[in-house]
Amino acid sequence: MEETYLSHLRETITKQYSNTGLDCIGDFGQILCWEIHSNDMTFIYLASKWGISLPTLGELIKDHCDRLQDLPCVNHKFNIDLQFD
């Protein structure tokens, strides 16, 4: 399967953090959350630190949040008529 640009960025950033003495190690999600919540990085500063555009950081954050959502569970007993009562 071809690697997407976002997955390439996540992997690159994760590898770069693994080579530091920072308190943050782990997967991309842990690094992103650490920078934003524990290191008090704004999105503008974090994009600058990582050398990416603010829209690209937004895509990485959206992708991360999408991955946190539960997988869909199809309700095969769904009845559209019951939804409008």
C-alpha cells in the first residue's frame, strides 16, 4: 500500500522525537498531545517547530482526531420510519 503524505509526516516526526532526551516519547498522537497540552504549544508555534504549514498541521490534527473515533457499527435493525416520530 502506498504511504500517504500525512502518514509519512507522522512517521518522520515520531522518529525525530525518539532521538531526543525530551519527556515525550511514543506514537505520533502522544507527541502531538504532549506538545499541545503539556508543552503549551500553540498551533502556530508547533507548525513552525515542525517545519510544516499551519494547514498541514491542521490536517495532521484532524487525522489524529478521526483516528480516535470509534469504528462504525451498522445497525441492521434501523428503520427510517421510526426516526421521524
